[in-house]
Amino acid sequence: MNKLEALLAYQEADMKLLDYENKLKNSPARQKLLQVKNYLLEQQDKWKQFETETLERQGKYEQLKQYYDQALSDYKLAEEKYLGITSESKEDIDAIKKQYENVQNTLAKLRRELVKIIKDMGDSEQMVVKMHNSVNSAKQEFTELKEEHQKELDASKDEIEKTKKKVLSAGKKVDKELLELYNKLRQNKPNPVALVVDDKCGGCNMELPYLTRSKIKENSDIIIECENCGRILYYKN
Ligand SMILES: [Zn+2]
């Protein structure tokens, strides 16, 4: 086995391992698991926002309640004064009436605001229950999917280990420098060794210059990289 044949055997084992790993990574259970996980993280953010809003609303409610209570006692005073009118002058009666009406209007306005905020608080209470239920069932689903995916991982563990060992032993037969080059290329390409097919690089399909082709054909152990994609070219006789 020459240098390139050893490297090609290494690549075959390496790609097999990659296939296994990708299959597990892309399994429906794992994909769904990621979806549910993202949903739960989203809900966490929503929850934080919701808590802030709730606190703001609570503060607003307390302030409004204070204003309302004040307006209510103002109203009672004005009402007593109004009902107690006896022999004041017309100007005085008009002023008392006017004040009574004003206090009444203020009180009505505050009551409407208070009713609205109490309704909002009730709505948000319902929202809490809804969110809580939805998050709970998502958590349940997450646990189930995690178990399912763990089973997938367990089931393929032996096969993955076996393949990893093959990669390791194939790697031992490869020239050290060549393996380093392979690993460097492998970071961006899953298949750093490309077969020359019809005078083209099997990786990027670029037509190879005549000189490159003849160099590879002449010496099957020479390391030549594709000028276009950088892959290590391999020629099969
Ligand atoms: Zn190429």
C-alpha cells in the first residue's frame, strides 16, 4: 500500500464515521428535541418579560388604588357638603355643586381605569396558567425525546466505537505529514482526498491542467493538491 492508498483507506473509514455521526445528529428524535429545547428557552425569555410587565402593572394598580381611595373620600366630603346646603348664597351653591360634579367625574374616571387594570391582571393570570401548562407539556415531551435519543445513541454505540477504532488503525498507516494535511483540509471538507475522474478533480469537478494530470499518472505516490479546492488528488489506474 502506498502513501495515497493508505490515506484513501483512512478517508473511507473517516467518512463512514462521519456518516454515522450525521445520521445520529439528524435523527428525527434529535431534531425534534432541539425544537422543543428552543421552545423552552424562548418561553424562559417570555417569562422574564412577562414578570417585568406584571410587576409594572402591579405598581400601577397600587398607585391607582391610592388615587381612587383619595378621590372616594373627597367625593364623600363633597357629597356631605352638597346635601347639607341650606341657606348659602347662589354663588356658594354653584361652587359647591361644581366641586361635587368635578369630584364625581374624577372618581368615575379612576374607577374605569381601575376596572381596566383589574381586567388586565385577570387576563395575565389566565396567561400564566396557559404558559405554565404549555411549558409543562413541553418539558414532558423534552424528557421523552431525550430518552428516545439516548436509546439511539446507545444502540449505535458499539458500531461507532468499532468505526472509531478502524479510523484509528487506518490512521496509523498514513504518513504523519500527510495525515496532518488531511486533517487541515478536513476542517472545511468532509472528503479531502479526491479521485481524478475524466481528468477532473472528483471533489470540485475542475478540469486539471495537463501537467498536473501527467505528474499524478507518472508517480502514484506524489502528493498533488487541486489548484482550485486544495484537495489531495488521487488517480486510480
Ligand atoms: Zn478540486
